[in-house]
Amino acid sequence: MQKKEMDKEIAETVEEDEKTWEVTWGTFGRELRKEGFIAAPMVAVSVLQYLLQFVSIIMVGHLDQLSLSSVAIAISLTNVTGFSLLSGMAGGLETLCGQAFGAGQYHKLGTYTCTAMLSLLLVGLGSKGAAIAFSMSTWLYVILLLFYALVSSAFEKTRITFSMESLLHIRQFFRLAVPSAVMVCLKWWSCELIILLSGLLPNQKLETSVLSICLAISTLHFTVSYGFGAAASIRVSNELGANNPQAARVAVWAAMFLSVTEAIIVSTTLFFCRHVLGHAFSSEKPVVDYIAVMAPLICLSVFMDSLQAVLSGIARGSGWQSIGAYVNLGAFYLVGLPVGVVLGFPLRLRGKGLWIGIVAGSVVQSALLALITGFTNWSKQAKRARERVFVERLSEDSEAN
């Protein structure tokens, strides 16, 4: 009897106050502004963080091909063993915090953040690669950001709280963080594998150097796209948590509009600068000429990355990272890498063939994520978000009584 009453209370809390929202050009414009204001600082942070690696590649690229290829492999190993795993797991926090904020459960943001910090610290300490990967500048950034979150008045309602309650949410966090990490790592590792495979090609110094430059350009652009994806994740998760599925749908449309616009601008700029692009990374003519040949593929990769970054952000905001992980597994390991290996080695397209494989994987990934997003029942997702936020609290209250 008590269980039935609790289930009824949960259902009433989850389903109450579903908001109706009229979709007009005005609401679409307001949503664009909201996402733009969120994306701008996220883009700045992401770009500045990656510039540490990007500048290193530019500097060693003007030494010789051997130095550039060596640094590229070192960065690849660092990313594979450290950054990709931890940054991927942090994606679980986007779902929990975003939906809790939308539901008005502000205190849970601090609790969830503390849970994530404890969990990621344990994971990081267990990986030597991660310890090497984090430079002093990165740790300084973390410390300053934590200090700001602890003392700023902007976090008055969502203050990070170190308490035993944080330990209770570890299981819930890992339930989202693990598939989120898999989702990120599968894509990231496939790109790094391409760099490693290029070392098996004839004239490996040239091939590895050029592909590392292509990956650096693509990754620098992805830091911009990631900002838009983070904005999409925040807006979608907020509206789902607030039980406003129609607004979540509009947030998806706005995010895709911004993504396509940004992709067209960047890819067009890169294409028209293709003959001078290589000079930024190397003074050697073979490298510069090879980059010009690869530029159209880089442009296509940039366009697809813009789409998948936002679609992945929508997935994180909705809480279906597990689906995204399966999509990335199929797109890059059943399509992308096999296509790249076949084109690069048996068909002798070499580095160009390897990169075509990555582009093919990105096309499949974006297409599948777009289909899933297009057929998503947002009312059902809003209900699940409310369950994620409220069910645990109501269950605990019932047990306490």
C-alpha cells in the first residue's frame, strides 16, 4: 500500500505542470539569442584550452617533418590515455545538472558537481597517462575555476557542497558518465588511430605530419562546435527538466541552425585559403602542397563535425548517451576505420584514403544521430527527465518517513 502511494506521488510530481509553448518566429529568435549567449563563452574557453596543443604543433612544424610527426604521436597518446576519458565522463554531469536546474532543484547542482569531482578524481589517479597529460596550466585553470565556483555570488543557489550526500549519487553519475565517455572516446580514438596508422604508410614522416595537421585543424574547429553543442545540451536539458518538451524541440532547431551556419562559414573560409593554409604549419613545400590537396576533405570533415557536435550535445542533454555510444561504435569502427584502411593501404590512397574513412564515419554518425533526434518523442523525454530528478528524492523521503 505504501509503495502504491509513493508511486502515485512520484507520478504526480513527474507529470505536473507540463507547459504549453507556441512556436513562432519570435520564440525561435529568442532561443537563438539564448543559445548564442551560452555558446560564446563556451567557445572561448574550449578554443583557448586547445590552443596550448595547437601552438605546439605549429612551432615544431617549422622545424622538420620528423619533429612534427613525433609530437603528433605524443599528443595522440596523451589524448587517448587521459583527456578523452575524463572529458567524456564529465558529459554525464551535463544531463544531471541541466535537468535538475530546469526542474528548479538548484541544490542538486552543487551535489552532482561534487559527486563528479570525486568520481573523476578517482579515475584520474588510476591512470598514469592522465597524470602526465594534465599540465601545470591545466591544473591552475581547474583551481581557479573551483575557487570561483565556491566564492562567487552567481552560484548562491547552486553552491558546490562537499557532503555525504554526494557519495549517494556516484552510481547515478556513473550510469550516465560511462556511456558518455564511451561515446566521446570511440570518436576521439578513431581519429588518433588514423595518425598511428599513417606511420605504416610509405614516406611516413610526410603522411603523419600532414594528417596530424589535418587533425589539428579539425580539432581546433571542433572546439568551436563543442561550444555550440554545450549550449544545445544546456538548453535542451533545462527545458526537459522544466517539463517543457515543445521548448526543448525549439532549442534543437535553433542549435542546428547555428551549427549549419557556422559550418558553412568555416568550411568556405578554409576552402578558399587552402593554398596558404599549410604555410602556417610548415615551411616545407611537400607538406604545404599536400595540405592544399587535403583541404576539401578537411572542409567536409569540418561540416560534419559541426553537425555531430551539436547532435551529441542534444544527446547529452536528453540523457541518451548510451544510444550515442552505439552510434559511434557503428559509424567509426564498422564503417569509418575499415573504409580508411582499405582506401589507404590496398587502394594506395595513403593519407588521403585514411582521412576519407574518418569523413565517412562522421557522415554515418551525423545521419544516425539526426534520425534519432528527428524521431524523438520530446514529451516522453521530459517525463524521463522529471523522473531522473524527482524519483530518487521522493523515494528517500518515503523511506525517511
